[in-house]
Amino acid sequence: MLNTLSGALEDAVKEKLISENWAKHVVLPKYVRPKPVLWTRARIEAWRQTGEKPGKVMVWMPEQTGEFLDAVAEHRLYPMFHLMVFRGLRRGEAVGLPWAETDLTLGTVHISEQLVASSYDVWEDTPKSESGARTIKLDSETRSLLDLWRERQDKERAEWEANTKAWKNTGLVFTWEDGTAYHPEYLSQVFMRLMKKLDLPPVRLHDLRHCAATLSLAAGLHMKSIQVLLGYSSLSLAADTYTSVLPQFEEAQAEAPLALVPRKSPAQRVLAPEPEGKADVPQEDAA
């Protein structure tokens, strides 16, 4: 907002409508982007006791993600949740995904638009950044789910039209039984109700993107691949955001350097007792 205002005032200065661009003198407070924090067992226990979240942006561990997906496997929106968990779509990108940009033969979806909501009003818009428009490769399970979803949607359309009702042909992948698009805020409300019902530690629907990034990072994907997957504008932004990794992945990173150094067996590494009164220092240092 400040950049836009400053640019407008700068144009006004050049056209001699005003004498000075006062926006140049505005100093914004430093903003620190919140980093995702994992819901570890200790943090969950503390949250259950106090009701306080340890961070603004929380991310489920794989165990909680799996628990959620297993519990909602029979829910109508399960294919959409699965797509968001593993492929990192924003809610607007998920509800605005058209069949024309979904190729189940190649197993890809092209993200070029999204549905944006302000109160009750919904409109089409482009993704948040220039790199937000992207082509995503689907995993085999998501691909199968979308195949089944298309069959379900075709069946619902046939049943709706058989009852002499007009089916709204939005061309979207995820719709109500009559073809109407989902409201983005409705997805968030459904997700919150399901999460509370399952008594899972709280995350936002948007935080499923962080789950996708963390899982991809732990699975060995390069940060550049994660940037492309999520549609971030820069590699540094993705790296700064997703520095939190799964504990088991951190442990593997910590142990990896040990394997590079040849050592004797652990049984032979026991230090001999130090002679009393002598420090374990080089002779020249002792002098």
C-alpha cells in the first residue's frame, strides 16, 4: 500500500500537482514473517493444558495429517483436502480449478486462476504472484481420486438433469451436486468443524500448504522444487518460510556427518581414566 501511494504521489510531483512526496518519509515497522512451527507431542500436551498455540503458523506432523485424512476419507470434500495436503494448492486455487486445466491422462493440473472471496462476494482472479501460475504433477493417489470424483460429478449431473433441473455448468472440478462452485470460506468452515470434531491440534486450512512443503522437504525434494510446487515468487522466500523440518529429518541430517568420518567401533572409543592431577592438554600449552 505504501509503495502504491508513494508511486502515485511521485507522479503528482513530476506533474507539479504537489511539491513533495510525503510518503517517502514514512518508516514502516520491521515485519518478521512467521515461520511454521510443528505440532510435536510436547507442544500438543502443552496446548491441551493451556489452550495456547506456540506459534502463529502451525503445521501438523505426518501422524496428525494421516489421522485427519483417514477420518475424512468418506467426506465429500476428501479429494480436495488430499489435493491440498500433498500438492499445496491454496483454497481459492482448489475451488477455482477448472477441468480444462486438469489433464488426468498426463496427471497434471495447471494453476492459472483462483476464486477470491470478500464476505459473500466471489470473483475469479489470477494467483497471488507471477510464479503462482504453474503446472503441478499429481501423485498417483490424487490422480485416482480425481478420476473417481469426475465419475461422481458426471453421475450427479445426470441425476440432476433427469429431474428436469438445470445443472450449472461452471466447468470447475469441485462443485456442489447442482454444479455450483464452492465458496472459499465454506471450505475453511468445514475444515475447522472436522478438525475440532477429531480433536486435532489447530491449524488453518491454508496451513495445509505448509504441510505439503514440510512433507516434500522431508521426502528429499529440493527447495527449488518446493518453490515451484507452491508458486512462491522467489527461492529465498520459500527457504525463509520453510526452515522448519520434521524432527526425524533433522535427526537424519545431524547423524549424516558422522558417517563420513572413519572411526573405531564405539566399544573402543571409551576414554581411559585421566591420571590424577594432570590436565588433558598438549605439553606446550601446559608450559
